[in-house]
Amino acid sequence: MTNMAVADDMEEMRAEPLPKAGSRRKPTPIVPQRNVAGTALAIVIGIMTFLSCLTLGAVSLVRDSASRWEVQIASEATIQIKPVDDLDMEAALQKAATIAKGYAGVTETRIIDRDATARLLEPWLGDGLDLDQLPVPRLVIVKIDKQSPPDFTGLRIALSDAIPTASLDDHRTWVDRLVAMAHTTVAIGFAVLALMLVATVLSVVFATRGAMSGNNGIIEVLHFVGAEGRYIAQQFRQHFLLNGFRGAAAGGLAAALAFVGFSFWSLRNMATPEGDQASALFGTFAIGINGYLGVLLIVLLVSFLTAATSHVTVLAYLSDLDGKQRGES
């Protein structure tokens, strides 16, 4: 900036009317409180916060559902007996249940009766099934003590020796797949969340640069007459903190209302087939208190990132300005 431009700015300051005696004049902020760029930035931050909260809520929902599925699957094992000629199925079921009940770590055994088996097959084969006409395996549900599970290898051998067509499924394959799926989903969700936060930071950097370009003359005058960089950076930080918090709070509130709406919708549709499927997979779409605390954390984190990014950007700009000034001198 030339000395002539600095002199012109100083003349404009002198030309302003002096305040009357006893009156208090509110200092004019470096960055205008309300402008189009600030409103646009608040909207962008609100959208990013909304999407970030939705991502966090979805990750929390999948993780909680996977944990619930894992507990349910790991608490049971299944004995399957295939029908063959000259096999008394009812006697074989009773024998398998007796063998399983004799192992430490098995808390209960339950035979799936003929009617329950027919109901399990009804969605695929229709009603009115005659199980005697079909080679349908029969099942025995084995309840397991999760703290001290039984010796599955020994139980599997004992069942195959007593009943050649019997097999034991301890659901370990399903549990391993479920855990891997949950971990992958959580990792992807946090990666998307990190990308959204990075996009928010970049938006704030561009907005800060734009605000400084619009107030370039005032900033240079203040800087060259002795105003510290921290003071100037503080003005921008306060401005962008307010804008960031306004946008983040709006986005977080919208996300919280969306979660409440999903939960209410799932409760209203519990009696429908679609609601039954959704309930089996995700419960009631309720993210719980931890999910809402996560939304609050995202709002505070976005506000902090907005203020910190603007502060660092201003200091970097003033540092470049000092470097150019020293180079010219």
C-alpha cells in the first residue's frame, strides 16, 4: 500500500464528525457483522454440520445395532438334524437336547416344534406344509452362557457320534462377518466425517481471505500504525466464531429434529411389514443420549474450527504483509 493511500485513509478518519461530549460511540468492527458473504458462510457451515451429524448418527446407529446383533447371535447356538430313512426325528431331537444340556456353559435347550418349523418356512413355501412330505431339517436352540461358553468342539463330536445327521452351528462365522462389517462401516463413516470437516475448514479459509480482501485498506492502516496482529486476528476470530456457531447450531438442531422424526416414524410403522424389517435391522432408529451428545460435540467442534481457522489465516496474511513490506524497504 502506498503512502498516498495511507494518507487518504487517515484523512477520511479525520473528516468524520467528532462525538458529542458525554456520548458513547460504539466502535465500528473491522468485519461487518451482517453481510452476504457471512450469511452464505453460515449456510455452508450449517449444511456441513447437518451432514456431519447425520453421518455420526448413522455410524452410531449401525454400531449399536451391530453390537446388539453380536450379543444376540453369540448367546445362542443351533443344532440341526437332517431327516433320513428309519430316523425317529422326535427321539433324535430329545437326545440332542439332552446331550447339549449336559455340557457346562449351556443354560437352556429348546426344540423347535413342527408348527414353529412350518412358520419359519411359510414365507418361502407357503402355508399348509406337510413336513412329512419334505426333507426338512429340524432345529434345537441352545442357549449359551456368554461368560463361560461350552466346549463346542467336544459338543460337536458328541452329537455326531450319537446322531450322524446332526450338526452344530455356533454362529462364529456370522459373528466374525458382522464385526468386520461394523468396523468397516464405522471407519467409512469417520472418513466421511473427516472430509466434511476439512471442507468446512477450507470454506472458512476462503471466506476469511475474502473478508480481508474487502477490508484490505483498513487492515493495512491498522497494521502499519502499530496494531498488533493478535488484535486484528481477534476481531476476525470473534466474527467467524459467531457466524460458525450460528450455522453449526442450526445444522445440529436440524439433525437432532431429523433423528427425532426418524424415531417417531419407526414407532408409528412398527405394525407394518416394512416397520418390522426396519425394527429387526435398526431397532427404533433411536440414537440414544450418546448420539445427541455427539451432535452437540460436532456443533462445538465446527465452531472451534471456524474460529481457529480464521485466526490462523489472518496471522498468516499479516505475516506475508510484513514480509512484503520488509522486501520493499
